[in-house]
Amino acid sequence: MRALARTPRATYAAVVAPVALLLVAVALQPWLPPSHLLRDSQVVAIAHGSPHAAYGLVSNLGILVMALTSGAALLGWIALRATPGRMRSLLGGAGLLSLAVVLDDLLLLHETFTFATWARLAFIVAYAGAFAWFLVRFRALIEQRLDLGLLVLAGAALGSSLLVDAALEATQLSVLVEDGAKLLGFVAWSAFVVRAALVAPGARADAAGGAPPTGLDAPTTAATRHPSTHPSARAAPDALHART
């Protein structure tokens, strides 16, 4: 599929390699159990009765990645404020999804039973529904202009993380796989959103006339709805009449 092959292989390497190296370092370091670095810092600190600067290092890194992703989406959304269209809506939706994940992780909403015993499952269903909505709502734009492969990688990694969490008993290895897949999903999603934000100025130029509009982002005006009423449409018959 051409949409999957559009993203350069170096981009996939830039997403996967840092996460893989970080997980290897976490697994091999001799000072703390890997779960102490992977799990949320508050959860680990409460379990051990004292804080530690290294607790939740990977979890906090994931929060930082998603916070920066939300900011990148906001910048792209602002860049397209004069030319509203599908691209601007996509960046707005991506920014809101990223921000929701940040707030969830910071407030431990999916880790606790703050609202009810079924709250954890409710959050999983809500995330799955939001991700599915995003894919359906912006399918054409993603396939034609953006990095579908990165989005597939993000969905597969986050889905694997949820599957491991639900199916396996918590061990050092399962936690490494679960939270490693989660971080990979965050980084892949971040790469997708950042690359979309970088495309946004080009979409603005297209819609403004710098290049032929794609039909996905170009604003609809009176001239495009009724081309016969545009001054240039009347000028051609007048010039022909003048020559005759």
C-alpha cells in the first residue's frame, strides 16, 4: 500500500531505536528493578513508602512526549487558523487526544478506582473509541497526505500494551513489555502528529494559492461555488467580443 510506504524508513528507525535502547538500558541497569523505572512514580513511591528521583523515569518520559505532542498539534492548528479545513481539524483532534492522555497519566485516572470499580475498563473503551473515531474521521486525509504507517505502529503498540496488561500477571518482564510498548506507541503517535504539524504550513499555502489545492483543505468560496460569476469568467467572453 502506497500510503504505508510514504514514510521514510529512517523515520521508523528514529521512532523505534531510541525506545529499544532505553528499554535495554532499563533492563540491564543494576540499581533498581525495571518496574520501579517503568511504573508511575507516585505508585512506586507509595508502594515503598518513600520517593526516589528515578522512580517512574520512563512513565514521566512518556508524559513529557505526549505533552510536547499536544503543543506541536496546537502550533499546527494555529498555523492554519486563516484556512480552516480537514488538516486543522485533524491537528485539533490530535492535540485533544494527546492532552487527555497527559492528564490521565498525571492524575492516575486509569490506575485508580476513583469513580467506580469499572473505571479502568471505561477508560480503555473510551481511548479505543476516540482512536477509532480519529481514523474514520480523517481517513482520506491520512491516506493521501500523512504518515499512515506511524499511526498503524502507534495503534499496534498501544493495543499490545493493553493486551499484556489484561492477559498477563505483573512480573518484571511483563511490565517491561507492557510499558515499553506503551512508550513506543506514544513516540510513534508523537512522530505522526509532529510530521502532520510540519505539513500544515504547506496545506495553508496550497489553500492560499501557492499550489493547486488538494480538495481536502481548500476553503470553499463564492467563486468556487459559482465560477461563472467570477470576474475572470466574464473577462474571457468580453475579450473575444472585442477581437471580433
